[in-house]
Amino acid sequence: MGAMLLSGLCLVHCLALPLLVAALPWAMAGLFTSESFHFWMLIAVVPSSFAALLLGCRRHRDWRVLAVGACGVLLLSAGLVGSVYGVIAHRGETVLTVCGALLLAAAHTANFVLHRRRHPDHPHGSAPLDE
């Protein structure tokens, strides 16, 4: 079951990149500057990231990966909340968002690398959970 979920996450990731590239002209029209976009992205990122990181950590047992990912999500959330409530300026929101995204990307990369080290023969995270 977990292997199917990870394979599905890989598929979603692979399909999302072309859609993002195709959406660039629309993004340039101002979609990515709206606070509602940041909100909905956070709603999508939080559960999918925690699911992927939790499943990975169950396999490779390096829980620091989850901690780094959680810090990334906290920074992303702080950027949005601080901006919405006027606590931070636009530049502060940008810094928090970029730092959070970098931490989250680092956590996902570490998750992938650690999984590959433990299961080099299993493509796309398809190793059974009990290995």
C-alpha cells in the first residue's frame, strides 16, 4: 500500500512539472502574487509533504529528514500568516517562503537519497514497508 502511494506521488510529481511550465504565462499575469494562491499551495503542500516524508522516514529511520521538512513547512506558513496579518513586509514574506521551500526541497531530496541507499533495487520507492 505504501509503495503504491509513493509511486503515485512520483507520478504526480512527474506530471506536475509540464503543467507548471505550461502555466508560466498565466503566472506572469499575477496569479502567483495573490495571497489566495499561497494559501491553496500551502494546503496542497502540507499533507503531501508530510505523507511522503513520514513514509520515507518509516523506511530509512532518519527522523531528522522529517524535522527539516517540518521546519520548511513552518517557514512557509509563517510567511503566509505574517503577510496576511501585516506582521511582515512583502520582502520578509519572500525570504521566509524561499527559505521554507529550500528546506522542504532539501528534506525531500534527503528522503529520496536515503531511501535509494537502503533500497537500491526498488525503482520509485516501491519497496515494501516491512523491509
